[in-house]
Amino acid sequence: MAHGPAKGISRWLFTTNHKDIGTMYLWFSFAMFILGGAFAMIIRAELFQPGMQLVEPAFFNQMTTLHGLVMVFGAIMPSFVGLANWLIPMMIGAPDMALPRMNNWSFWILPPAFLMLASTLFMEGGAPAFGWTFYAPLSTTYAAPSVTFFIFAIHILGLSSIMGSINIIATVMNMRAPGMSYMKMPLFVWTWLITAFLLVAVMPVLAGAVTMMLMDIHFGTSFFSAAGGGDPVLFQHIFWFFGHPEVYIIILPAFGVVSQIIPAFSRKPLFGYDSMVYATAAIAFLSFIVWAHHMYTVGMPVAGELFFMYATMLIAVPTGVKVFNWVSTMWRGALSFETPMLFCLGFLVLFTIGGFTGLMLSIAPADFQYHDSYFVVAHFHYVMVAGAVFSMSAAVYYWLPKWCGKMYNETMGKTHFWISFVGFNITFFPQHFVGLAGMPRRIPDYALQFADFNMMSSIGAFIYGGSQILFLYNVVATIVAGKPVSDEKVWDGAEGLEWTVATPAPYHTFEVPPTIDPEHAHS
């Protein structure tokens, strides 16, 4: 255990150290965030005015497809896996992850997979242009070789997710320090443990969907072709049985992050720890029985619509419990508003708006109007961006001083927050209005009455995108030339085992299991 990191590139290629692997995941996910953001900028630039200005309709559809895929599978998911790698062993007092060599592999298969996905842009016939949900029969009859590469890429990133999840489950179940019972674990660890079970359950379903696509395309089967006795709606059932738990896979670790940061800047323990754990488990369970709320318009029986409507409304209850607990944690606390706290408050306000629009979408007869409109786009960006990305930004600001031993520029951090917050709302709030007025998604041109709101949306998007460059600059400047900090506790309100190790965190932590102070359980 005494050796430090290897030198040069081999350190990163062959590393089994959870911190190095976490770092690689974080940098890779940020690169994908910039790539996915570039695709979004093309979309918004085209929609700045009505009419076709910049790109062909086919290329526009390639952008919407790749933007979704890269953001979900390349930016958001790996960023939280990186966070899990860095923090879970430190939070539970483990020396490393349970399966370190598999950990290395589960990272290193990701860059080739996304290289392959991005390379489809340069293939004959172009990249896939059938939306990130790749509905059959459009995706199975799409005449371009890129579809096969897309299917292979999905398989690889699914494999990576499954391996990462098995690793997290094995680590949390077997490597907690003595005295760290399940109900003493930090909430970030809890949310990731539950997320890992979700991933193991639904990733094979996605693999099944793309395998059936592959068979339909190359081997003459008719899983999704009505002409051969198959059913295109079957594809939607399989996809959304993966896809709905997937959105909770994305948001649960974000809940965990917020549950660590809000108590730290409120200087009091999290309100209702047990109820937070049960709420997380309830959300995970319910996420499996709501999938067809994406499919109200396919012509299912009214009884089916009613079931999925009530199940979807029910999932708002544990989510509301969480919001209540976060607000109660801040109530009468000694609050301070450093950058991580600002991002968590932004998360709280905007995610709640996303929750309300989700409740609107859950109502089957109303959804007939909202379905496939920009209202849905606005809803899920309030959940995904204001939920996952805002909490991820909070996490980076919160733990970066512990990771590299240097303090970021607070003024720049706050500036990043406010530009992000304003830019985000200018981008996505008007989309509720154009959606309710009937503007469809994934369309490169639109009627004149939507022009003003679309122009606002595009301006907001470039503001929001620009703020991420500021973020990148702040992080790099911190690592290169930030003000050194050496206290174990970087933030005076922070609790938990990761704040008991030296700053910056040593290459190997907890060679001897730490002793758990019973008073500081599950902070």
C-alpha cells in the first residue's frame, strides 16, 4: 500500500486507484458535456429564427439524436460514476473499491464507445437521426451503416454501467468501516447504492432492445415490424421500461449530493434521515411501474392509462418528502451562501418546477395535448439540467478543495452560478409556452407565432453554454494555481469521513479502517 502513483501515461491507463479513476470519469464526462453542448448550440442556432438557415433538416435531426445520447450516457451518468468512485470509499472508510481492475476497465471502454458514436457523423448516410429514444420502425429502417455502430456503442456503455454498479454494490455491502451500519451511511452512498441496483436491473433491458433492433436490421427478424407479425409499440414498452428508471438513475445521485451539501451550509444535520432513505427506495421501486406514461398516445386501454397515471402521480409523494426535508434542514439553520449552496438552492427551486410540470404530464387526458411538444422538452430539462447538472456543479465546487488541496475562486464560482441560473431559465422557461401553444419537438423549422420565444430560448442557451467555459476556467485555474488549503475540514459545516483525511486527499486513504464516531452518524 505504500507506493504512490506510477509516472506518466501508464498511471492513467493501468490505474486501479479509485481516485484516479474518479478523476478520469469526471474529466471525460466534462468533455462529453462540452460536445453534447456543442450539438445543442447548433440546434438553438438553427431555431433562432423561423425558416431554414444553417443546417439541413437531416443534420438537425442528427444533432437532436446525438445531443440526447451524449448528454445522458456521456456527460451525466459518467460524471456521477466519477463522483461515486472518488467519494464512496472515502465516505464509508474503505481503502478502495471492491473490484479495482474491473473499475479500470469499466472506465476505459467508455472513450472508444463515444469515439465510435461521434464518428458516425462522418459515415456515409450520416449519424443516426431518429431521436435519442430511437423508436422503431424509424430506427430499424434507417438506411445508414451508422445505426450498427450506434447499437454497438450502446452495448459498450451499458456494459460499463453494469460493471460500475456491481462494483459500487460490492464496495458498499462489504467494505464499510466497522461501526458504519447501513443507517449510518451518508445519503450520497445510499442514493448510489439504490441507483446501482436500478442500473443492474434496467441496463440489460436496453441491451435487449438494441439487440432486437440489430436482429431486425441484419437478420430478417420482425420484432418491431408489423409486416412480419411484430409490433412497433413493443419497442416503446421495452425502451421505456429501461428509460423511465433511467431518469431516476440520473437524478438519485443528484439527490444524494444535495443531501450532503445543504446540511453542511445550514450547519445542522439533515432533517429526517430515515425518511430520506425510505423515500429514495420508494422512488426506485415506483420507477419500475410508471414507464407507459410516455405512451399515453399509442392507444392503450383506459384502464392502462389510469394505472400509469395514478402510479406516476404517486411517485411525486416521496419526491415531495425529499424537498420538504431539504427545506426543513435549512429552516433556522446558520446558513451561508457559498457557491455549492447556491447551486443546491438553484437545484431545489428549478427541480421543483420540473416536478410540477411532470405532474401535469402525468395526467393522461392532458398529456394528449402536451405529448411530443416543447412542453416536454422544457419539463425534462428542468429535471435533467437543473437537477443533475446543477447538483453536479455543486458537488465539484464542494469537494474540489478536498480533491486537489486548493480553493477555487469564490467570486468566479458565484458568477458562474448566476449566469447559469439566468441563462438556463431564459432558455427553458419560454419552451413551456411554445409547447402549450402547439410547437412540436425535434423540428428544425416552425410557424411565425413561435419566433419571439425561440429567439429568447436560443439567446439563453448561448448564455448558459458560455457560463460552462467560465466553470472550466475556474476549475483548471484552481488546480494549477489555486490558494492552498490544508485543513481536513475545508467547510466548517462539513461532516463525514471524507473530511477526516488530509487535504488534498492522499493517494491511499484508510489503510487501517477508521473508527466511526457514533455521534456523527450519517452526516
